[in-house]
Amino acid sequence: MSERIDPTPSEFEKAAGDTQSESLVSEFWMFLAQNKKWWLAPIVIVMLLLAVLIFLSQTAAAPFIYTLF
């Protein structure tokens, strides 16, 4: 028995072929807005601030960061 293959692409195939890519920030923002997960925003913001502090602690700005605390 041979199966017929439908030549029209599915939604998944259309999305995979889409060359327009959105940034990670815009994807996350749309996720928060669509799913009403606003409680995740402060957690992500604090994690990003900690990442920035860790990055800056490895640069010449380290003495200035330590004086803040």
C-alpha cells in the first residue's frame, strides 16, 4: 500500500521555513504577555543583573563595583 504525500506544507513546516527571526528578548516578552506569566519578569531581571555584576567583576571595573557593597 502506497501512501499519498500531501504537497501542501503544514503550519510547522511554514514556521520552520520562515526566515524572519525574532530576538530572544522579544520572544520572551511575547511569552510573558500571552501566557500572563508576569511573575517571571522580576526573577529574570535579577538574574540578568547578577550576570552583569559577575561579568564586570572580571574587568577593570571591579574596584568600583566592590565599593557599592
